[in-house]
Amino acid sequence: MGIRLAAITDEISQEFEHALDVMLEYDVRGAELRGLWGVNIGDLDRAQTARAKAALSERGMAVACLATPIYKCDIETDDTTVHGRMHLASSTPLAGQMELLKRCCGLAHEFATPFIRVFAFWRKAALTADLEQRIVNAFAEPAAIAKQEGVTLLLENEFACMIGTGVEVARVVRAIDSPHVRVCWDPGNAATAGERAFPDGYEAARGLIDHVHVKDLTLAADGVSPEWCVVGQGIIGYDAHIAALRNDGYDGYLSLETHYVPKGGTPEDGSRPCLQALRTLLGV
């Protein structure tokens, strides 16, 4: 099947149908769902779910993944303080996370996708061996639910969470040791967390990757803060990434999560050149 293109639709517009139409202009037929009409994917009601399914069906598009906020919470308590971007999601305490997961499993079935993106708790202190083991332990119940539901949890490396790099996410997913927990590889997040995304992060996560998020960046004058840019114009090196993915037989999605908004422009203004750049990088 080969590498396929997708986009997180709210990186283009909260108007779901319009976002899909923009994607089709670039022959991008995989939709990753996070925010639709100002509602987070985990909070869609039946009418909104039906409307989204109809919009996808009318355009012959498939859902690549549900980009949920699962485990964007505190690992120790039910403190709901937010330490990163939530993308319209309400802050759910630790005690409510399994209910959220089960609701998202139902949505995954509705949208005919096996993939649910998840995280590994807010980063409030340095990652230690003890904390890492607690993260592994915390995935026992989600992995069991995923097995029962026939879905795959994609653990994303996220710089605002405890697991931010390719090395970290690979180590944790291998320790969880479940075919129902795999990696959502985000090289832009890895670079923001201080890792050389390629080859270091990619090589660590190699063989565990079922989904890839695409964003590119340069670093601000402080050498740390990300400045998002058009894909291919930053420090990530997507040409090498794509070559390695192809060489490894990857046949999943590259899903645009650009974050890039040009000065005075809109998310759509940032997404359009990125979609075209992805097509060029893939040679399609």
C-alpha cells in the first residue's frame, strides 16, 4: 500500500467539512480527528458523530486516527491543572481516564479506525526510572481494554509530557510489551524535547511506529523554543525520515500536524504549503 498522507483536520479549520475539502485539493484522503466544530473528539455527541461520518463518506475519505487527549493528566493525583495544549479537550482527572478511553474506543469503532492516540502524563519533574516504571504500570489497564476492543493505542512522544523523545517512547512501549500499544512518532516533538529526531529518535523507535505526525521547526534565539515552519524548511530532515520509512516498509500515514501559522495568517494558510510540501517530499 505504501505511505499514505493524512492531516489533523483542525490544523486546517474547525469547520470539518471545509477542512476535508482543502485536504482533497491535495489528494490527502486520511483524516485524523481531534477538534471538529469547536468540539474535542472525545466529546462528540451522536449527532456530531453522524455528521462527521457522512462528510467523510461523501468524499470517499477514511479516518487515520483519533487524536485523543487520553493520559494528558497527572500521574499521581486527580489534580486537573493543565501543563500543555489540550486542543479543546476538558481536563479529565486520572480517575476518569478509563471512562474516556472506553468512550473513545466506541468512537474508533464508529469511524472504522483501529488507532487511538494517547500520551504519558504531564511532565512536572525529570523522568526517573521509578516514574518510567509507573508509566509502564499505568498502561496495563489501557492495554487490556485495547485488546478487548480490538484497537491499538498509539503512544505519542510529547515534549509537555513525561515521554518526549523517541528514545523514551521506544523504551516505554517495549516495556509495556503489548501488540495493542505502539508508537505515534512525532519528530517535531522530539526535537523540541532536545533530541536529534533523525537518526537518533527514529532509530530508537524503529519497528514500533504505526503512525507519524509531521511538523517542522527552527529554534528561536534561545536555542530551545520551537518556531514552527513549512514542512521541509526546518531542522527535522523529512527527506531522510521518509527514505528510512520507505526502506523499512512503513505503510501507515504521515499525518500533518503543522502548528505553523504564518504571521497575520490562518491555520489554513499554514497548512496549504505544508500539504504541498509533503506531496513533493513523497514524490506524488
